[in-house]
Amino acid sequence: MDYKPVGVGKTVRNARRGLPEAGYWKKFQSPVLVKEYGMVTSLEFSPIKPHDLLVTAAMRLQVYNGRTSQLKKAITRFHGQARSGSYRSDGKLIVAGDDTNIVQVFDGASRSVLRTFKGHQDPVHVTRFLPNNVHVMSGSDDKTVQIWDIPSQKAVNVFSEHTDYVRSGCVFAGNANVVATGSYDHTVRIWDVRTNRCVTTIATDEPVEDVMVLPGGSVAAAAAGPNVHMFDLLMGGRVLTTLGNHEKTVTSLCMDSAGGRLIAGSLDHHVKIYNVQSFKMMYSMAYPAPVLSVALSADDTRLAVGMASGVFSLRRRAVSAKEQALAAPAQRARLGTHAHFTRGAAYKGGDDDLRIEQRRKRSLADYDQFLRKFEHSRALDAVLANNRTGLTVVSLLQELVHRDGLAGALAGRDELGLDTIVRFVVKFIDHPRYTSVLIKVAETLLDIYGDLLHQSGRIAELLVRLRAKVRTELRLQQDLTMVIGSMDMLMAACKVSHAAAVPAIEAAATEKPSIQT
């Protein structure tokens, strides 16, 4: 069996993009401007390749081919302004609302109307398919949010706690039991479909124009006024931060496929990209008119922006040759050729494949070489002699403890050999990560050299410093124990006083005031 080197802890680093942030977004070039019949209020890419673009404008939905960007089909079965065209997760169905208060489900291939939901009293501005693919969410200016069952064509949930227009909403990926909506009543509400009630209400300073839940379902982003608010849903809607880089109202939000970048469009003619980990703005794009809607394709190669002027812009990212080679299907090599015999050499395997590690010969550190030969004393001298980090030295000492070789490594040393070890113990004895190991080292030193330490003035001085440092640490631990005890007493007193006050408060609340004549 091969020798395993001493394991030393490593610092975890955050993954970074292969390209600088500005360089990545600058690759979205050659914008194509398309004039529609009215303001482009909604954009969405199909989740299925080739990721056709669904454009909602005026009284129609228009589908543009994902490869050629040419008009593919138009859905005109509306008697009022069309709103919020959205794909189902399989890309086969499309749902949309309109200003005649109805919600319609269309077949994406034939454009025929499959279902019509009637129940709202005012224009419907929000429509989404739930992840279970059999329910549809809709939000309307009648201040209600309704969940529709596609097979029965009936509303299974009606939420009416909003006090103003419902203009935005989203679903939780992979969870068909919870939906989120934003309203002009300055609130974002999370609804539980199972209990038919609002489970979380989040207040904002401005009307909510758009809301979305980040991958994982623990963080929500809400566009309210010129700001984008980030909320922690696991903490009841606590505000994480506010992104205030826009000058006018933010109208639309979307995410990239990796869930690491938030894209926001605003009436200030700008689309800005934010890092959702650091909450910093990474890039900004300017457009000729107020932005009403933004969308990014699932393969991160096309960015669509709809504007109030009735024009939408479509930018394509230049894909590198490496990405194209990975995405292109492999061509079958002709039998008997060199390519036939070398096929598969560049295959890297899938994410779910079992990978057999290719072991490469690694050069061992000097202390590892001595450990491999069971020369424990020389290994300890080597790790102390080359000014290595404290973690490396402690890792080797821990390995010696596991091998029952600590005593052998410390024995048979002269004054100079002991000086280096004792100085290291004195320096790091109070380090929380090293204390347990160094206590064992100190005890072993005293067991071996206890009767001889008084013969060296240098070692005796170091031991005095070690004793003073240990005493200081013990006093600190005693003080901390007293503080913890005091806090426990205060917390217990607070609980007792609270328990005693609750009955009095309940009695006062239930007591009816008497009428004096």
C-alpha cells in the first residue's frame, strides 16, 4: 500500500468564472431590434431547445425561432391586451392572461385554445404554470390570486388578502405547494396551496413590480421602486440587502442558468447584472427606451430586453470554440482510419460517471520521507527546522500521537533540540485548534525530562513562560464560565417573569369594561 502523506488543512476558495465579468457580458453583441405592435410587457424563453422566444405585446403572443430569430408563429386569440405569456416546463403548453379578465392555455404547436379560465373580475397581469404541470397560477387587478386545475378547468384556491393590484408572481422550482406574489399594496406574500392561506408577508416601501425566488427557495428578490430588495425567506422575510443602483423603477427580474447572477431591467433605460453572493453590481447595459421586461435563455447565450417603445432587443453571446466542440454531436469516424482507432480519447465522461483516479507520483516533503521510514525523531526535526506553519507542525505531532511515536520522537534530545520544541509549545499552547495536541506534547516532555529540566537555564525560563501562559488561559476560562452562569440566571429570571405576566395580560384582555351610570 502506498504511503499517505500527512494531511494538512487547506483554505476553501470560492469558484470564479473562467472569464472576467465584464468580458463575459460584453460577448452579448450584435443586438437585433424587432418592432412589435405595442409595448413589450413580457418575455420568456422556452426551457426546451432550441429555446424559442415568447414575446407578449399588444393583443398577441409571438414566438421567435431560437436558431434564426425569425418569427415562427403568432397567437392572436385575445380580445384585449395580452399579458404574461409563459411556457410550461416541458415547453408544450403556453399560458397567458389578458385585459378581458380571462386566462387561456394554448397548445404550443397548434396554437389552439385548450383551456379558458373565467373567474377574475379585472385584467389578469400574472400567469404561471406550477411545477406539477397541472395547475396554473394567475394574479389580477381584482386583488386576488387564483390557482386553476387544468383538467377540471376550475379554481382550486383563491387568495384575496392583497389590498391592491397583483402585478407580479412566481413559483418555487420543484415545489408546487408554494407560490409568491407581489402587489401594489407594497407587499410580497407567500401562499401555501395546501392550507389555502398566506404563510409569509413581506412589506416594501414601494409597489412591487416583479418578484422571483432564487434557486434553492430560501432567498427572494423583489423589485419595488428603483430598488431590488433581497429577502431571507427562512428568517421570515428578513431583508438581506437592498440593491439601489437604478435611478427609476425596476420593472423586471430574471436569473442566469447557474443561479449566480440576477438581471434587472428598469425605466432608466438600463439593464444591470448583480452577483447574488456578494450583492454587487457586475455590469450594466444601456438601451434606447425604458425597459419593461428581460429574459435570458437557459443556455446563457441570448439576452432579450423588451421596451416601452414597442421594440425588443435580442443579443447573442459569441460561443467559444471549446464550448461549440462540447455541444456539437460527435461525427462517426470511418472504419479503418486513424480517427476510428483514436475515437473517445478526448472524452471526459459525464457528471454521473464513476471516475477512477489516475494516481501520479508525488514528491514527498522531507518530514514525510522520514515518517515513511519510521524515523520519527528526524521527521520532527525536519518540520521544525524549515520554518513551516503551525498547522503543519501540529498535523505531524498529531500523526505521531496516532502512531504511538510521540515519546520516541521527543526522547534522547539535547538542550538545543528541546529548545525548538518547547518554544513552539509556548507560542501555540493557547491556540484553540492546537491546544489538545500541544498539551499531550507538554505532558510527554515533563514525563521524559522532568528531573533534568532544572539543569538548563534556557529551558527553565521557557517553562516559566509556559506556566504563566497556562495560568492566564485558565483565569480567562474561569471568567468566561462566570459570565455564562450570570447570563443563564438572567435568562431564567426573564422566563419566570414572562410566565407570570402572561396570565395577567390575558385576564386584562378578556375583562369587559363596566358601564357607569
